Amino acid sequence: EDDSRRAMASAKAILDRLEDVNSILAQRGIKLHARIGINRGLIVTGKLAEHDTVTGEALNIAQRLEANAPEDGILISESVFKDTKSTKGTRIVIIKRRFQR
């Protein structure tokens, strides 16, 4: 539960910092964007061909969420929503359920 809240706080901090960076880059006509997907679950870490590797269903779902997140926004899984819906100061907008098992 705390992991979901910390992930949401980190994602918001990233977007806030990106806003700061964009205010500087605006002078050059540049604007950066980010999409963040947050999921929770088990992952597997290890070495594959001498490279650190992370894999697992939770990671795959997070990647799909990120790909479908609104520009400069955060898209979270149902499990993260359940963990964070009572967090004070969190505004969650439900767009629509896209992923079904």
C-alpha cells in the first residue's frame, strides 16, 4: 500500500520537475513530455547476457499503462487505484477501463 503511494508521489514529482524544465526550455521553443504508468506486483530481476534485466507481468502491464497514459499524465492500475484512492491531496480521474484479463 505504501509502495503505491510512494510511486504516485514520485510520478507527480517527476511531472512537477518536468514543468520546471519546460519553463526553461520554452525560451528555446522546446517542450518535453512524459507519460507515466504505475502498476504493482511481482517482478523478476537478474542478469541476462551480462546485462541487468527486469521482467514480469507487473512490469509489462506498467509499460502498457505508460503507453496509454495521457501526455504529461499518469495512468495507474486498478490495484494502485485501490491503494491510493483515500490518499489526501490525490486527484484521480477515471478515463475508462481498457485492459481486461
